[in-house]
Amino acid sequence: MTEPNVNGLGRTPKERNRLDLDPDTVERDLVKLVLTVVELLRQLMERQALRRFDTGELTEDQEERIGLTLMLLEERMTELRERYGLRPEDLNLDLGPLGPLLPRE
């Protein structure tokens, strides 16, 4: 199964998770890579925050600030993905035998 990419050329699902080295797509590919790293860090921060919520390490103010910050970060990530025509699954790089970079939600 192939799907059109930005240049209109068909790509298989496996090729979809690779960075193109086409000069016309450098900006989008760089944004994809940066957003992938930011999404990984966002998910790690979210898990850490949930752990801290569960153990009662945080004050109510801290919980509220962390929650608001994570919500704003997720909103901004959505805006940037939409701006560059990326879907959430586009940020999940295939690491071959190790599986996907990000857990499937």
C-alpha cells in the first residue's frame, strides 16, 4: 500500500517513517525530527509527573502548573504538526528490531 507524500510520489508505510533527503523537503524533515524528540521528552515528562502525582510529592499548585504546562505543550505540538502536515504517527520512528520509538497510545 502506498500513499502520496508532499511531492506527490507514492511511499510505502515503511518508507513513511524515513527522512527524505530531498532539498525541497529539508525544512519539513527537520521539523519532523525535532518534533519527534520533543514528543519523546513530553511523554517522559508526563509519565514522571503522573508518578509524582501518585506518590503525593507535589503540592496542589505544583500539580496545577505541571498539568497546565503539559496541556499547553501538547496543544503547541498539535499546532506544529498541523502546520507541517504531520500526523502523530509520523513522529513515531521505526527502530527496526527494537520496535517503534514511542509507545503506541
